[in-house]
Amino acid sequence: MSLEDRIVRATAELLEQSTTDLASARRILERNRARRTYAVSAAAVIALALVLGILAALVRGQAPPSPAKHGHTVSNGAIVSMLDRPDNVLVNTVGDLAHMPDDEADSTSAAFSADGSELI
């Protein structure tokens, strides 16, 4: 077997292997097209939802702030700490904070009013 015969045989074998089945190739193309269509549709739905959400937020706007109602009851206390002295902590004893000590007001320079609504 000569070199030329080997080249011809290899070329023929390569051509036989490289022929594609047109029906399977068409199915592959249709599947790829369907996947692209689904992806584009999903992206369009997500974009539409984002636009509608932004529009709803802009139309609804933000309500103007209103003052707190008078006569509220302070509950569960409040903890205030001064930045210049982190060990200086005041606890509002109107509410029940069982995990805090009772003598914290003795070592602080601030206090709450009698009803617990103001820091004085």
C-alpha cells in the first residue's frame, strides 16, 4: 500500500464519518432556537417586572413623616450610651430589662424623665 493510497483511504474515511444526519441536525437547531426563545422571553418578563415595580414605587411615593401620637406608653426600656465614654450607659427603667443591672443610673450624667419619654 503506497502513501497515496493511504491518503485517499483516510480522506474517504473522514468524509464518511463527517456526513451528518440532516434530521438530527435539524432537531438540534430547533432545540437551540427554542432555548434561545425561552431565555429571551424570561429576560423580557423580568425586565417588565422591574419596570412595573419601579413605576409602582414612583407613583406611590413616600408618605410625609408624621409626629408620634401623644399618650404613648413606653415599654421594654431603652439603652443609651455616650460615645465619648462607652462605659457610661443609662437604662430606662420604665420597661423591664431583666438582663441589665439596677444601679446603672448612679454612674451616668444623663437621665430619663419620670414618664420615660425624654432623655434629660
